[in-house]
Amino acid sequence: MNVGPTPPGTLPPLPRTATGWPTVVGVLCMVLGGLGLTGMMWNVLASSEQMTDPFGLRDWSERETRRLEDEPPMTSQPSEDIEIDWPDGKKTRVSFPKPEPVTIEVEEDPSPQQMEELVRLTNPYHGGSLGSVLLTALAALAKSLLVLGGFLLYRRRPAAKGFLLGTAMFLILESVVSQALMMHGILSFRGFGGKMGEEFFRGILLASQVGGLIFSLAGPVFLLIWFNRRKIVREVESWRTETIAH
């Protein structure tokens, strides 16, 4: 008895080709988050007096400045007349004019107190004020979530999407607040710029802050756009199925 060919049943799904972006983006998030946490730790340490002036150069500079200010100014000695005897017996009296004191305008460097004020106004993470502490805590939370989200993404865990989207919102909030505080500080300080002019110097700092804001928002905006793409959403949801299957 001849039996016909067995009709094919439901074929198993073809294995998907693993994409490499979770590894690349995950490692990048972990590296950037780790560097951010390291920079914040250094900034906290740098707020102390010992770290800002470990070799005592500030005290030495202040002592030298006071010493130079206390020294009496140099005065020129009056010149004397000189008689010149010529071979024919004549004498000529030559009188040298008294030299005029030379005045040199020297642009004074900002004092240590002015430099500290500039750092305080343009670095919102520096110092022990309530605003600095809260901003530092927000930044630490954002960087920690970035490291954790990057690790979950590297392991292809579906929870990585939620962690990184939340991280992006925290990073945007941190960037906007910190840059706003820095711009307010730049507009508040006085006495800098020297020959360039105070307004020109302030304009340079403001332009650099605008560039810094754009650069700091690039990463969070990328995460928001990337994890809202349909293809990426479907792939992340497939990790949930694979996790349950395992």
C-alpha cells in the first residue's frame, strides 16, 4: 500500500539574526555614565580648600602681592653736571637732564577671590549651597541610571528601555538647570575681561555655554528618539518573550 507524502506541518520560525546595536549602545552608556560619576566625585573633592590649592600657591601669591605693595617706589637720583676739559684749555659744563620716571601700565591679574567667585558663579556643581547639593544629587541619579540602563541593554533585558528613557528625562532636566544657573552666573559677575572688555568676555562665555547645552542634550535626545522607533520597540519586546522562554 503506497502512502503519499506527508503534508508539511507548521514550520518553526527561522532564527533571527542578532543585532549589534544593544551591545554598542549599552557599552557606550556604561562608559559615559561611569565617566560622569568619576567627574562628579572629582568635582566634590575639588570643592575642598586642600584640593583647590594643594601646594599653597595661593597663599604664596598673596604674600608676594602684599610684599610688592608695601615696598617703597623707586625714585630716580638727580643728575650731576659734568665738566669736560678740551685740549685747547676750554672747559665745557654739560648738564644731563633728570630722567623722567617711566610709567608702565600693567594689567592686573584677577585676584584669588575673584577667581573663586568666577568658579562659584559658572560652576553650579561647585560649593556647598543647597542648589549645588540638589543638582549634584540629580546628576548622580542620572549617571547611575545611565550605567544600570546600559548594563541591562548590553544583556538585552526589556527593562533597559524604561531605565534609559527615564535616564534621558533626568539628563535633560540636569542639563537645562545647570546651564541656566551657569548663564545666570555669567551675567552676574563683574570685573573680568581686561583689555578684551567685560561685555566681550561675557559674550564668549555665553556662547560656550550655549554650545555646551546643545552638546549635553545630544545624548538624551538620541535615546528618546531611538527607543521610540517601531523597529526598536518590537525588538525590545521580543527580548521579553525570550526571557520568559528561558
